[in-house]
Amino acid sequence: MKHILHILLFFAFNLIFTTVNAQDPPYPTVTIVSDDVEFCESGTADVTIQFTGEPPFAIYYEIGGAYQTVGFDEGTGLQTISNYEHTFSITQTSTDDVNILKVYDNNYQIAPLNHSTKLNSGSDLVSGSMNIQIDQMPTPDAGVTDKICGYEYTLQGSVSDATHTIYWNDMTGVGSYSDINSSTSTFAKNEEGQVTFILTEENGACTATDEVTIDFHGSPTATLNSPGEYKFCSTDSEADIVAYSVNFTGNAPFDYVIKNNTNSYNETSTTLTANLEYPVSTSDQFYILSVTDVNGCSAIEEDITGTQIVTDLKPNTQAGEDQIVCGKEFTLEAIPSSGTSGEWSSAATGINYGVNSNANTSVTSDNYQLVALTWTETSDELSCINSDEVQIRFAEPPVLELLNTEDQICNGSSTYVNLNITNGNAPFSVSYNDETETYSKTELSLGSISLELNPTYDITSPVQSQTDFHFTSIEGVYGCEASYSDLVYSVSVDQQPMANAGDPSLDSPCDDTIELQASNSVGEGYWSPSSEGTFDDESNPEAMFTVSPINEPTQYILTWNVINGECYDSDNVEFTVKPFPTPVIAGKDSTIFALDNIQLYAETLEVGSGTWSLLEGSATIVDPSNTISVVTGMEPGVYRFKWTVDVEEGGCAIEDEVTITMKELFETGGFSPNGDAINDEFKIPGSENLHNIKFVVFNKFGKLVHEEVYSENVRISWDGKGLDGEVVKEGVYYYIFDADELSKPVKKYLVIKR
């Protein structure tokens, strides 16, 4: 068809150009009349073209970006195609189109200078096209050689391009494919053997194949051949053996597992038939669990068949469940086996049956006891005998009574009810309630029991509420129970008072009488001290408390106690009373004779600490916090000192004052020690207020005639006698007087006259 079109186009172009250019030589034409071609990897295509015009002809064409000429002799520069149809060959390794660009004839010569001049000469009346298709060789992969168990295999092929045409071929015809055009098709067959599979992949002109060999080992089968149901009696003391055989197909030897209800048996057979024997002791069934042949291939589940049934004709004797009976009579609950006869028996005494061959007969016991009853059955076939035992406990119901029925307690306290348990089997559990909540007490024994109860106070009651505990039931260890409606334990519950000792009213920490401020919510109260003191009324919450004399700050803890029936509460109030300081004595007012200092002498304190201060005069108190303190910088005059004593800072303070009049030392000019009692001694007034006194007397020649030295305060008084005890002569004498309190010694003279 394409060739016919090319011929028609050739004549059409020739007609057009003959008509249009009648006055000139017509342009030549060329038409490609060859069909498209396809090669694998590479190929040489023949291109056939047809001309119009005047020979010789030549053409200029392009393929894959390369420019070529046909019919042009490069050596002579002449055109060489003399026929109107011409064929030339092109060798290609890639897909391209053949495109003719120019056609030349005798009237329109080729200009062989370069690409540009060639295109500028000749005729461009060209038509037709041709494609040279170069296909790539595919690379299929059929998979790897394998050995499989069974008769079905999923191929593991792969192809280079999923759009290519692919298909399988095994050349055997012994199996079938799930999809012959799938690289992973599933192949199934019915017998063992090797199969070589060929995977073909086609890409245009290119076809490639790959092979794989799969060895189908198949799978074994096994059948358990039973001679029929095997029956035996396991109670006849005889050993019982069940025998049967197993038939195999496949490749021996076989490893297989026989399974029953309790065990698995691993067996091996080197032949296609195996004979087996197994001991049996109970009803059972044997079957083949698994089979593996010499190739390691296992039988599939549906290829393993057959079962050996084993039946133990021993009666399935069931005497019933063990029971606890509250009382002495019970109806037995054995389950009779089909095809058997039975009978009850017991080694216990005092047991009586209604009809002992009846599986559900009644039985009574003369005593509360645990008994074992045996139900024995005999089967009609093989006379198999079997027994089962049931234990029946005939239990005694318990009895509960209350030994006390009432109590009075305080809210939050416990009460104890005394129970007495008689009869029954310990341990017991007792149930009771307080009309709002139910309680139970367990692990109780026979006899008297003291049970703790914790009733709550009814807040709607002003002073006292009542809780009734109803004891409703008692149950023994075997479940035997007794119920009651009249066992009531009544408890009166007193309201818990709230004591508040309050805060004491103290005008001063040194007060010895304190007004108390207690209160309580309910009930009556009274005071009790924790240390010495007295109350004006110990039942009065606002009593006055008077402390006993104290010598140091004392903490008092007083307790306000409140009682409401059985309830008690207390609260403490704490306060501290400070003692008055003692003794507070600054000393006696006095007149002293000194030059510039003195010592203050307050009484030693038993309680408290003191401080000196100067109220009048000008001087310096060296140690104001000492009871004995030196005062310096004094001059003759009147000095008033205050001694302030406090127990502690901010406490009770007491003051005392002392006045000291300072005068100069009396300076007498002489004395007359003649025994007339008038001016018989030389005295230094005020010396008794000084310390470490030294008094010496010299005559006019500087000889020591008298000396006195005292460490304590002593008043100097000289009677005119010398060191030897004899009176000294009349005349002028010199003396020196010194003491700690003097800033410098006193040096003066005196005259003695007789």
C-alpha cells in the first residue's frame, strides 16, 4: 500500500511541475518507496527511490544528524544515477528516520562545495519517508535451579521490560500454568521428576530465552489401617496392647509421628508398610500426626488418613461431688453409667441407706462426722468393675448467744460484747449490723469471745446517742449457718466534749493572781494545776488562780478538764509569772571623807540583776551593773545614786536610792595625848570608807615613829605612841596617808602637845 502511495505522489509532483514550469526545464522529483524496516541490535536497510526529471540523478539526505549523498562521485564531481529507480543501503545501530533533503538531475546539478551550497542547489521536491527501527536484545532470567517437595511450584523469573512479550515453555506437556505469560506463573503437575522451563522475552525483532530446571520430589502419603475398634477392661489387671499398620507412598525411608490423646511417638519405616503395637490403659485414639520422606518432603494434611479407636469398657463411675451437710441426712448424687449395675458401701459406722443399689438414695448418719461412701459399678460387657468415692461431712449447725447486752461509752471509744458460741465446727464467722452498715467477724472459736465494736455518735443528739448492734447470723467452717432476729447489743454513746482552756488575763508578768478564761461545749469542767498555786473556784471556767511565792520566772501549765458521761477532754493554758527581784537595797546614806572617789555597796541580789545610775551630782560610775562599783571624779558635795533591779528585760523592776555626802578629809593640826580624854587621838574621819590604807608618821629628822597598814576599811586613830609602844615627845611630826581611792597620797604635819 505504501509503495502505491509513493508512485501516486511521484506522478502528482511531475504533473504539477510540468504544468507550472512549462516554459522552463521541469524540476526533478524523488520519492522513497521502501517500507519501514526493523532489526535486532543492528542491520543494513535497502532504500529504494524513484525519480522524475532528466538523468543522471543524485540525492542529498540526512539520517540521525548525519548528511550523505547518493549518486555523486566525489572524485569526478559527476552525478551517476542513470535509472529512474535506484536502491542504496544504510547500516544502522540505532533507530532513525531517512530524510531526503534535495534531488538533482542533469538540469539541476549538485553544487559539491559544502552543505550550504548543496541545499541551495537542486530541487526540494522530495516525498516519502522510511524508518529504520533498531531493537535492543532483552535479558530474561528464568530463576535458579531448585528442588521442591510437592507438585506445585511458583516460577521465579524476571524480564528486562514488563511491556515485552514473554511466555513459558517446558516442552513436556506434563503440567499446567496459572498464567503462561507471567514471569512468576505457578506450575502444577501430578508426578515426580525434573522439568526444564524456558522463559522467552521478545522485543520487536529481538528474542532471548533463559532456562531453569526444577526437580519435583513430590510428597509422601500415609494411611493408618485399623482392624477395627479395640475394646478392653482396664480394671482386670491384664496388660492390653493395640496393634495396627501404616501404609506409605513415596520415597522410603519415612520418619513419622504417631499421636494419641496423651503422647507422641517418633517412628521410622524403611518400607512402604509398618506394623505397630502400643500399650493402652484407657480409652484412646491413635492417628498419624506427620510424615517426612527421605527427601525431607512432608505429607500434606489431606494425604494422611486413618484412626485407631481404643475403648476402655471400665464404667465411668461417678459417685458425685464431695458434700457438706448441715445435719444428719443427705440424698446421694451418683451418676449411673449406661449398661451397668451399682451398689453403695461404706466402712464408717452409723450409716444407713434407703436403697443401696439406687445411685440417688438417701443416707443418714447417727453422728456428726466425715464419712467416705463408695459407689461400685459393674459393666454388662466384659464385666468391668469400677468404683468411685464421695466424702460426705455431716456438720453440726452452730449456736450463738450474747453474754452482755448493753454498755455506755464515749464517742470514739470502743465497746466489747461478749459472745458465747456452742455447737458447730470452728472457726466461725459472725454477721451483725448497726442498722446502717453490715459487719462480719471471722476466725472465731468455740466458747466465750470478746468482740470489739466501734459505734459512732449521732450528731443530731444533744448529749448522748444510742447504737443497737443486731447479731443476725453465725456460720461455721463447713458453711452451716444459724440466723437470729432477737440478739441485740445496745450501746449508749456520750458526746465528746471540746475543752478550751482559753487565754489567761495578766495585767503584768509580775502579777501573782491570774484571771482564767476557759470554756467547753458540753459537760462539766474543773481546773487542775501542774505547779503550785490555788484556785478561788476550781469548777469555774473563769476562776482566779493565785501563784505561790517564787524566786525565778516560772511557767505554769493549768489544765481545764471536761467530763460528759464517759467522755473526757482537756486543754492546757500556759503562762509565765516573773518573780519580784530581791533584795533591792542600795545601801545606807552616809557622809564620807575622800578626795575624788568612793565605792557603792548594794546588797547582793538573790533574784534579778541591777544597774546603778546617778540622779544628783557629777561623777563616773565605773561598773554600773555591779552591786559594788567604784565612783570616780567626785568632789565634795551631795551625790544621789539609784539602784534599779529587774528579773529580766521588760520584767519586774524595783528601785532603791542612796545619798552620799562627800567631804574633804578632816585635817587636824595636832592632838594632846595626855589622858584627859580630850583630843587624846589623831583621827582621819572618812578613812573607814577606803581600802588598802597606809598611815605613817615621821619625826622632823625623817625617822619613822608610827605605821599602820590595812586592807579593809578602818578608821585611822593614833594615840601618839611610837613603834616601841612608848609615847613620843612633844613636837612637830610629819605624816603620809594613802588609800586605793585617793588619786595621790596626803602629806601633812601635825603637832603633839602633852
